Amino acid sequence: MILNLLCAVPRYVGPVGLIVLNLSTVPTVIAEETAVNFISAPESANPTAAVHEAKVDLNLAEAVRRALKGNPEFAAYAKEIAALEGAVVQAGLLRNPELAVEEEDIGAGQSLGAQQFVTIRLSQLIELGGKRHARVKTATMAQEIARKEHEAKRLELLARVADSFIDVLAAQERTRLADQSVRLAQTVVNVVAKRVQAGKAPPIEETKAKVALSTARIEHEQAKRDLAASRKRLTLLWGDPLPQFGRALGDITSAAAFPSFEVLAGRVRSNPVALRSALSVEHRKAVLDLEQSRRIPDITVSTAVRHYQRLGENTALLTLSVPLPLFDRNQGNLQEAHHRLDKAVDEQAATDLSLQTQFAQSYEALLAAQNEITVLRDEVLPAAKSAFDVANRGYELGKFSFLETLDAQRTLFENQTLYVHALANYQKLVNELERLTAAPINGNVNPPDYRAGTNL
């Protein structure tokens, strides 16, 4: 992985782990130092170093901190959890009593038989069948689902930050490589020019060399534009359209030692998306229990005092009312709750299958990327470097044609670019596996269950 980037790891550990955190790394060594000093070129070789030297460099830990603090989409999920806290409180409240005042025979005066009286009535609805407990359980489950959504969004955001950070690292390497390719092409132009002046080569070769130099300059400009775009994509994750950092600090050649397919596949169950799916089933069961409790009628108890104005006497009244469930027995809501529970079960199975499919594809792709890196590093790059050195030296001695030199130069550059792409792809695949397993790829199977947001 990119590691060696995160020093204060515990601050950023989420509920079930964090992308590219706490990973032990196995450094990958470049085959041998080439003429273009690939990957390990000095800072002075970077064409944008002078522009960024006054800015603070950025590591992955700081990028994560900024994204968790400034990403508005992530912040919205935290607000939802807070809102549902109010729903839990409301679900547990008792029904309010009702106060009623009645006066009869208003305006009857002293007419014969008139009995003016005033009644003050206090009524209280008493819920039966455990409705309040069922409401609280349903609201609590909804809040837990929101927490898992928050954790899933946190994990997704960390993966996006890590991927964007890798893009910046890779773009920096491609820009450095393109700059060195320009300088190498300029050297070839100088060599060809000397041979043309000495009459050892036709002028057309100098023209071809200059065309190759112009092509290298175009590729260098494109690499710089790609770097600028990747820097903006990274900073937009925390709402900053203008990158305010110097260089991204990291090593995309680092590698993670990961367990077998079976071990990692078992960890997919810890993904917040899978946990949220399981909680959705429990939530639907709670809704079903709530609808079943509503079949039981509630009772309303009323107590009242009636004052007879003509007689000056008071009478106490007690009323007990119960609705008769003759027509509405909540059968429609029960039917809906049963079907929604079945739907939640099917959705959980579909979610688990989707996560396992994504994991299997990512794992196989990671193995393929690992093999590609090994072949490029140990076989292709050394061979391309050797072929270029031989062709370049042979051209100076007049033993090889200029076309062979150009072809060797192009082959070396293309394979070095391919190597950077393979390294970046490998790191992103590790990120994807860590997102799917919700833990460092070589970390503990059962990481601490931190609550979302407590470690920000």
C-alpha cells in the first residue's frame, strides 16, 4: 500500500477499520537505477517543484482529516443520526392527557326543568399490547441503520480519498518521468546533430529526432495537466477547488502482504453495507411487531366532575371507552409489514451476493496486478533499459540505425509509464479490498467496534 504515510493512525480508525491504515508494508525495489532515474528522481527533477516549494506538502493522514472534516455529503449523514435521536425520544413519550370542559343548557335561565351544569373532564389514553415499547424499538433500529449508513459513507469517503491520493502520486511520477523523457530526447537530438554535422548521418535523422523531442514535450504538458486535474479532484473531496498544498508525499511502490481468499472473504460480513442490510431485516421485524401490537385496542379512561348550578351540587363521573375492532383490525398494515419483511430478507441476500462478487473480482484483479508489477519490474524494465543503452551507444558508434534508437527510447518510456499505471492500479485494488472487508487487508479479523464519529 501507500503506507508510511500515516503516523497518527488511531485518530482515523473508523468503526471497523480504515482504508490503507495500519498496514505493514513490503517495499518493492525498482530493478535497477535507469538512465531516467525512474521513481527515485531528485526533487530538482520535478518541473513543478519551484511552484510548490512555498506550500506545505500533503500526506494521506492529513488528506483524510480534511475530507472527514470538510466533506458536506459525509456531514449530512451525521445530521441524520442526530435527527433520528429525536425520533427515538418521541417514540418513547406517553400520550398526552386531554382536558375538556362542557356546559349544558346554556341560556335556559330559570325555566321549569332546566338543569344547567358544567362538566370538567380529564381523559387519558392507555396503550395496550406493548405499542410504546414497539415504537421505541422501531425508532432505535432506524437510528442504528442510519449509523451503519454513516459508517459505510465514511468507509467510502476514505476509499475515495485514498484513490485520489494515489492518482496524485502516480501523476507526480508520470510528470517526472515525462520531464526526464524530454531531457533524454534533447540529448538524443544533440547526439544526432553532431553526427549530421560530421557527415556521419543524413539531415533527415536530425528532423526525426526533433519530431520525437516535440512529441515528448507534448506528453510532458499532458502529464502536467493530468497532475493538476488529479490534485483538484483530491481537494474537492473536502470542498476546496484550488489545491493548497505542495507535493503529495507517499510511495506507490509499497506492497501489502494479504491473507488467502477464504480468510478475506469471511471479513466481508463486517462491511457496514452488509451490517446495514442485516439491520434492515431486524427493523422490518420490529415494524411487524409494532403493527401486530396495534391490533389490540387501546382504552381511554376519563374522570370528570359535574357541577349542577341550580342545586349547587357536584357529581363525580368515571368513563371507560374501548374501540370495537369490528372492521379495522390493522390487517392491511400487517399484510404490508409481512411483505416488506420478505423484501428486506431478499435485499439482504442480494447485498451479500453483490459484496461477495465485488470481493472475488477485486481479489483476482489484485493477483493479476501483482503479477503484472513483478513482470514489469523484474523482466520488462531491465530489458527495455538495456536495449535503450545498447541502441543509444550503438548509434553513436554507427552500428545501429536511428530508427532503432527511437524505438528503444519509446519502448522504455512506454513501459515505465505502464509500470506507474500498474502500481497505481494495485494500490487502488488494495483500497477496494479494504473497503469491502472494512479493515486493513492484513489487519485483525475482529477490529475494535468504534462508534462512528467518536474518533474524528
